[in-house]
Amino acid sequence: MNLTELVQRFARLVAFVVLGFSGYYVILYLLRWEWNRALLAGIFFLAAEIFLVADLAFVRFNRVSRQIELARETEEIRALAAQLRRSRPPMRGPFAWLSPQQDRTYVFVPILLAAGILLSALAYIVERLSRVTATPVAEHELARGLASMSLPRTGLAPTGQLQRARWDKPSRPAERNRRSTWVIAAIVVIITALIVVLRVVLITRPESADPNAALVVNLAVERNDLDQTEGTIALSLWALCQTRIPEAASLKSLEQSDPDYPGHFRMIVSPAPARFDTREFTGCLEDAVIDRALADVTSVESVPNGETASLA
């Protein structure tokens, strides 16, 4: 494995990790009604998805390109090998050293050694084997070397004249097609179920507020180089997010919950909004965009109206 393949595999691994985490946080932020964060996570999810699709297309394109080049090279080699076979000189018969045109003084060597028959038979076998194997291999290697120097048989700019390459047939195409069909069907079912679940969870359900209860929200506000105080920021958050709850619900009090921490506030809203309105309201508080300010909802609870005085 070279450095390029290692970098490509690492990039794919990072893309899969980003895809998984960003998809998880998209669903999580949607369930929390934090739309700005969901959009940001969705951007990362879309970027990772586009990268993986482009990488898959690039890999398939390179594979097809390599197969076309291999098919073209194979056709060139076969054509040159056939041409070399046609121009092959006539083969000599066996035991060419016994020809009358040759010097026959060394014919007496095997006779004198009393092994002429054995050596002649062995030499005949070796010569036949070399004639059957060595010549085609040598012609094929020579054709392979000449293919890199020869012009394309279809011209310098072929327009569909390339012969159809012999693609390797995939093993068990029916089984592979069935597997692909099941995978696609499973993906469709999962996406459909996810859409249905999100629709059920995120659908707006009109519910009336509870007049006998109040909503207590503990809020932590942080600011970075702002002239406004944390209390002003908390009040701005209420003004921004009060449209997410019914008009009947109003801010009863907004006070510091801990004197040692000036950014910690207790927000009491009465009457208490319904469950889905409360989820949307707290999601707005955490997701509100205020430059150089950040809010975090530490706890949310619904208490009877009579107990709110003890919390102040």
C-alpha cells in the first residue's frame, strides 16, 4: 500500500465518522427544536455525503478507465502476436545437428560414450517442449514490448471503433443482484421509518397551558466582551423566544438563582406551557443566536403556583 492509497483510506474513514456524528446530531437537535444547530450539523452531513459520493464515482471511473486501457493493450498485443506468428520463419526438423550441411565430426561423441540413444531421446523431448512453450512466450513478450511503441489500430482519435472488451463476468450475478435489491429496500425502509418518526415527534400539537402550574427554567448565561450584563442577555432571550409559547404564558420573574454566579438565572413562566411548547421554548433558549453570548438550560420543571414563592 503506497502513501496515496493510505491517505485516501484515511480520508474515507474521516468522512464516514463525520457522516455518522453529524447525522446523529441532526436528529438530536431536531428533537430538541434547536434549528440553527441542526442546520449546521446538516451542512457537515451533506458535505461528507457529497465527498463519499464523489469518491465512489472517482473510483468507479478509474476502474472503467483501467479496464478500457487493459482491453486496448490486450487487443494490441494479440494483433502484434498474430503478425509475428505469420512472419515466423519455418521450423527446422528435430536433430538439426544431423543435417548433411552441418559438420558431422561430433556425431561420434555420443556413440563413443555409449549413450547416444538416451541423449538423443532426451534432446528430442527437450527440443519439442521448448518449441511448444518458448516460441509463443517469446512472441507474446515481444508483442507486449512492441505494443507500447505502435500506433493505435483504431487511429489517434477513435470514434467508437474500439472492439468490445471482454469484461470479466461477475461471479453469481443473480445472487449479487438479489443482495443489492435487499440492501436498497432496507435503506428505503429505514429512511421512511426515520421520516415517520421525526414527523410524529416534531409535529405541532395544540395543547392548552396548565393554569395551576408554573414553568421554572434554570438558565446559565455566558458573555464574551459585551457591555450588556447577563441579566440583559437573559431578558433578550425571553423576548426572542416568548413567541414559541402561547400568548397567555407570561414571564412572572427573572432573578439570579445563585449570588456567587452572576450568570445563573431562574426564569418563572406562568401559566406553565404544554409539553411540546416547553420543548420548543427551551430549544429556542439554547439555540438563540446572540453574538458573543451563549445560554444553556440547566433544568426545566413544572411546579404548582403556590410553590413559586418559595423559589424566589
